[in-house]
Amino acid sequence: MKNEDEPKDKRPKGGDAQKLTMAEVAKYVGVSAMTVSRAFRQDASVSEETRKRIMEAVDALGYVIDLSAGSLSSRRSGFIAALVPSINNSNFSDTARGITDALENTGLQLLLGYTDYAAEKEEKLIEAMLRRRPEGIILTGGSHTDRARRMLDKAGIPVVETWEIPEEPINHVVGFSNSEAMSLLVRTLASQGYRRFGYIGGTTARDTRGSQRRSGFLKTVDELGFGPGRAISFGVPPITMEQGGQAVMSLLERWPDTEVVLCVSDLSAFGAIMECKRRGMRVPEDIAIAGFGDYEISSICHPSITTINVDCYGIGRQAAVRLLDALQAGGEATGDEIILTGYRVVLRESTDRSAR
Amino acid sequence: MKNEDEPKDKRPKGGDAQKLTMAEVAKYVGVSAMTVSRAFRQDASVSEETRKRIMEAVDALGYVIDLSAGSLSSRRSGFIAALVPSINNSNFSDTARGITDALENTGLQLLLGYTDYAAEKEEKLIEAMLRRRPEGIILTGGSHTDRARRMLDKAGIPVVETWEIPEEPINHVVGFSNSEAMSLLVRTLASQGYRRFGYIGGTTARDTRGSQRRSGFLKTVDELGFGPGRAISFGVPPITMEQGGQAVMSLLERWPDTEVVLCVSDLSAFGAIMECKRRGMRVPEDIAIAGFGDYEISSICHPSITTINVDCYGIGRQAAVRLLDALQAGGEATGDEIILTGYRVVLRESTDRSAR
DNA sequence: GGACAAAATGGTATCGATAACAATCTGACG
DNA sequence: CGTCAGATTGTTATCGATACCATTTTGTCC
């Protein structure tokens, strides 16, 4: 049996491994712990002189305040949770950046998670997040499991759904209609003379925004009287560039006279364009292709890609601001509200009609 | 003056806004709070029957455990912190994904931050992270401010530096030599007959990996006797595709007979290639271009881009595993160690010599 | 100089879980 | 049937900060 008296400190390394507490800093300075606590918050009333002495001591000792202790007694975790489908998708990482930027200097920290486009994973993540008692939560989309909804309701914190307009919003919404955005793109291209439209993008419930774009496409093509829409779907999200290439080929195989192909995202559009070029087809002369999302690549590549520009960063920023407002108001005055973010068609070379 | 007796609950909404505690769940079930606490952990000894009853109550009441309270007394936050330069860069988001995946089912949660390639921002973030008492921390690169180093040392938690081999590692390292990787690319292309090498990528201290690639380039070109390297730099990281395009033009203006241009990343390489094509130059016939990082785009675009494939995901995964090992060992046996991750040259169309 | 408001500081209880130890229960075995 | 180890459950103190209220100090004004 081991000697029970052996040192218990098993920290990997680190100089003086004693754990400093506020009380020790206080003793060192000759004030009470409460005063040290106040010194760490700007608004609290501590004389400049005392604060200075305390901060010098903090520096000298290398003290780092422990927020988890504080949040227990103050009942404010200082966390905001945000869930995005994928962190590898620059549209969503732009949104994450918008959130982070809006949170700067608010004393709030972001807890980020990614759901992999799966509602069950979202449910798990929501639970994991709620265990940290976030003061608010930002979600992508409006499609959640029942249990997730119940947990969110019970948590009693402001919720912001983003990137789309849910049929039954939980609380606040910052987004746009993916269906209408895609519809706008169809109409814009139709006004340029295109008639035979194709579409690439799944129907899967995993990517609700993708499904909405697809239905917006089909509905609009129908309304315009351009016959039944030619839509094919493929794999599960996230859709790769390569899949975009495969998809455009099966689409053209099935409907060889397609004039223009709209894609669920720029990434699949890019893959489609590259595959066409590889096969010797010219874009837009032989086939026009458009995307969605206005990724960096679309303005750079050759031909540049017609797309819908979405204010990804703004969605994140506004969602965070909305949350901050709600927190400020203590949840009283602020009614649930839907904030519509803008989008616009960006016409580029890949659908240039004059090139035909 | 307001009536002090008015309800204090200002929660936004939420059904029964009472905050449940473990004690209440315990009372409901008819056991002690301690037993409920045990039921939440797999290993703890609670009879199956009791656990089942407790979990049913948890479900019925909608109780969500409060980890911040638990971590205070258990002195284990359940957090791992990770800092990456940018979340929009898919190389780094792959690394983040690797970390997250490795943490799955460990009960540890990731606190992610991005430094914007700035050491001062890294310092701030490290402090913000340490306030949450993470059990370990994963950093990108080995370049940190003095204060950051002191804080990390004082924190006494395992540190893993990634994506490069620091001269003075803090603790653990999972990465590769960016300089040698670039050197390998130069030698490989030299063996194909290329002689007049150009380079695009900054020297800034912000992007140490970029600087290492650059110096690896210059050193190798020099060693091979191919005269002084032709290197130009531009803007601050993160480098955009567009900047890649601008850079290749100024490089060719200055050294018009350059045969092959190596870029600090695939993104700038892509921008460079597109700009060349836009100007009517053929790649690789007129000018060969290579990148670094093997982003998705490089295998898809036309011409496909020669690059260095880096195990981004594996870096994250291994870094996390290393951390878990260190935590397991309680910091005893595990010496600081450098784990080298692989990389390899991927030759593609953009440097295809036979096309000339 | 005294009165009084405002500023600055301190003391104590507490947030909600878990560690550590104590107590009780269960079943196996001689 | 008694004993004892192991399984199960309970009790109390505590993690490290902050809320709340009490107290002391400072400054202003007549």
C-alpha cells in the first residue's frame, strides 16, 4: 500500500504550483477579498489607488481570477453558446467570427459547437452547452428535436435561430428566406433569357437551408412556366466540391439540353464548373452554372461564379447583438422578433449570357 | 420607489422557471443529493435500480446538471482550451475538428479561440482561457509573448504546441518542420528540371509557419545553387486568394523568366493561377505554380495544384490524445515529447513538366 | 466645526455540486 | 447463525468567488 503522506500535487510542471486565490492576493495587499473582487470589475467602486495596488500584486503574484467560482455565486456563467452545422464551411465560420467580434469587450465568452448537420448531435450539444449554464444560445436553423426544444424552453435563456426563418421560432430570429433567395436567382437568370434550369442539391432533412433553396427553385421554375424543374440530389452534407462535379454530370446525362445549373452552394458549383471544363465543356458558353453563398473562391476563380451573396458575418454579429439586447433587458420588454438579413444576386462570368 | 416584493424572476420566458438543483431531484426520488451526483457518473457505485429511478426523475423534471458548480468542488473544469490562428482557414478548422473528435466521450469540452495570427491577441486569449481553468491547452505554433509563457508555466497544466517545431518547446509538441517541408517541395520540383524558382509569402512574425516555409525555400534554392531566391511578400495574414494573384504579378514583373512559383498556401496559389489565366498565361506551360496545405480546392480546380499535404486533422487529433495521456498520467511519467506528423508532396497538373 | 451624503471597504452567507469519510446494507461462507 | 468484505447510500465540509448588508472613511456645505 502506498504511503498516504506523499505529496499530492501531481501537476505536470509549473513553477510554484500553489494555487493562488483571491484571499491570498488580498492578504498580500492588505485588503479584504471582497475588495480584490471589486477591483476586477470596472464598475465596482474601488478607489483608484487601491485598485492600482491590487493590480500590481496580481501582476507580481501572477494571479489569474477563477471565473467558474465567481459564476457560481453570481449566477452568471459569462458564456454564450453557439452551434453551427460545420466549422469547415467558411460561411458558418464567418458567422462564428461575427458572433465573437460582437462579444468582444462584453466579458462574455463563446462556447462553440458544430452539429455536423445532424439534429441528434445538435440535441446532444445543446444539453452539453446547457450544463455550462450559458446566458444565451445561438442556433443555426429552426429544425430541432422535441427534446432540444423542451430543454431550451426550460433553460429560460434567450435563443436566437439564424440563417433561415423557422416556421415556429423559439424566440429570436436573425436570417433570411433561403427559398426566396433562390427564387430571386432563378428569376434574375430567367430575365436574362435562360429557360431550361437544372438544380444540384439534396433534399435531406439534415440540411434544411439546402432543402429550402431547392424548393424555392422548383416552385419558381414552375411558376415561370419552365416545366418541371430538373433537380438531382446527392450525398449527405457537407457537400464536397467533388460531389458537385459528379452531380452535374448525372444531371447533364439525364437532361442534356439544360442551359443553366443552380447549385446549393458555391462549393458544389465550383466542383461542377471544374468538372465541365475537364470534360471540355465551356462555361458559360456551353453550360451556365451558378452557386449560393458567395464564397471567396467564386470571385477569384475563372470563370467567376454567379451566386447569392449572404451576409454571413452580419448574421453572426446581429444574432449576438440581439442576444446582448435581450440580456440587457432582462428579458422583459424585448418581444421575440425576426430580423431579416439581406442577400443579393451577384452576376458573374459563369452565367454570362453574352458569351454564348 | 419600486415595490421590493415584486417577482424577481426576469427570465425571458421558459415554462416553470424555477431553477432545479440536484437536491431537489434527490428529494423527489427520495435519496440524497450525493447519490444523484453519483448517478451522473458512470463509474460511481450506484445500484442500477436507483440510477434508473434517478434518471427517470431527471427526465421527468427536465433537470440539467450544472457543471460549473461541480467543477468548483472537484477542481476539474472539464475544459480543454485550443487556440488557432484563424477559424476560417480550413487547415486549422480541420485541426479543430481533430481535437473535438478526440475529445468525444471523454467528458471534456473544447474552448476554442482564434488569435488572428497575433501574439498579443493570443496572450489575451490565453488569459481568458486560463480564467476558466482548463485542464490542458493546445496552441498553434511556438511563438508566444513572455507574459503568455509565464502564465502558461504558472498554470501548471499540460501544453501542446502544434503545427511547427518550436525552438524552445513549452511542453509537448505535435507538428512538423515547415521549413523542411517546403525544402522537400523545392527539391522535388528541382529534380523535375525546374531551375528558376520564385516564392510568394510573407516574412511577418505574425505567421511563423509562413516565415519558416519561406526560409526553407530560400535556403534550399541557395543550397541547390539556383542563385538567390526570388521571394516577394505581401499583406498580413490571413492571405487572401486575391493577394496571391497580385503577388504573382509583381513577382513576374520583377523576374519575368521565373519558371515556377511556390506559394505559402494553396489559397494564394489558387489566386495566382487564376490571375495568370486571366492574363492569358498558361499554367503550367508558361508558368508553373505550387501551393502548400492541400486544401480541397487544389485537387478539384483546373489545373489541379501541386502542393504539400499536411495531416491537419491528425495534428489536432494527436495533440488532443497527447493531452489526454498527460492528464491520465497526472503529469508524472510522460516526459515532454515531440511528435512529428507526416507530410508529403502531391504532384499535380500545375507543375506538370511534360506539358511545357 | 458639525451634519450628512457618498464613496470605499469589510464580514458573512451562499451559489450547487463533489470529496472524504461514515454508516448501513447485502450476500457469501464457514 | 455470525462474521466480514464489498456494495450502496448518507452526512458534512468545502471549492473560490460574489451578493448583500454593515461599517468606516471621505468630502461637501452651511
